[in-house]
Amino acid sequence: MSLLAAPQIEPHLPEAEANPLAKLALLHAEAEETARLANLVGRSLHLALLLPALCLFTAALAQGVSLASQMVWGVFIAFATVALLRAYATAIAAPFERPVLKTFAKDMSAILLYAGFAWGAGAFLALPAGTSFAASIIFAVAPSLAVAILLREQEAAFLFLAPAAMLSAFAAVLKPFAGGALDAGLILLAAGAIAGAAVLAAQRRRLALSLPLT
């Protein structure tokens, strides 16, 4: 099951057939899931445009890095961008059909995980040895924060954040960056802060949906 997809909703439950209120609750849950995934489809286009822009911006600022390694990183990001655009194009053709949306959610889980690894690889391929503390933190945190804000999905944020932060922390020690292990620790702390914020935001949204209308 996709991490982005809601729990499977069984459309023919005996209690739903016997109890009109249960049937209404089932229909409400299906409509809510459909609306959430349809919104995710629309927001995924923003991420597909943002990732290559951040890649180009990073490459333009990086100094002392070979063009070949930057191009390899660019290819990794291009694959993620094309996958996002392809998933978006397929889903937007039928934005309210549940089977299409469920397939999109599964595809997005795989794409986001790959995109996180692709971005994290840039810490080795696009950042020079001796990268400053501030630059290393921004490199790891900025795109992860953008994913969390744009997609507004806790699981989506985790799928991208975990590999991006992990590889950036490894690069801080192995390249190394200016702060070495200290940079690695701070990158992981910043990633933990983003993850915690994503959890709190998800809890707030769930609470808001559960509150009765007045």
C-alpha cells in the first residue's frame, strides 16, 4: 500500500448496507480521500517545477565542483522531475476517479523516495569539500521544507526528507564539509525539526476535520 494513500475503504461492508448512518460515513470517507488525493495531484506540479529550479540555483552558486559531477546530479534530478510530470499528466486527465488517484498515490511514494535520494546525492556531486555550515544546512533543509509545505502530507515529507538528510549528513563527514561531524549532526537535527513540524501540522488538520460545524 502507498504511504500516501489512506487505508483501504471497503465499499460493501454489511454494516454499511444495514445502517444508513454507516453508509453515509463510508461515502464521506471516500469523498474526503478523493478530495485529498486530487489536491495532491495539483500540488505535485509545483514540486515538479521547483526541484529543477533549486538544482540549477545550487549548481550556479557552487564553486570548485567539476561540471561533469554537476551534470550527473542534474540528470538524477531530471529523472525525478520527469517522473513527477508524467504522474501528474496521467492523474490530471481523470482527477476524481479513485482508481487513478490511488495509482497516482503509489507512484508518488516511489517518486518522492527517489527524489530524496537524488537530492541527497547532490551533497556529494554538487557541493565542494569544505562547504560552509550555513550552506550545508540550507542545501539539506530548504527542499525538504518545500516538499512539506507544498504537498502538505506528513508521509510525503518523510519520504523525501529521510534520504536527503541522511546523504547530506554522510557527505558532511566523508567529503568533508567545513564543520564535519558537527554539520552532520545539525543537518539531522534540522531534519528532525521539519519532521516534527510535519507531524504537528498533520495532527492539526485531522483535528480541524473532526471538529463539528457550528
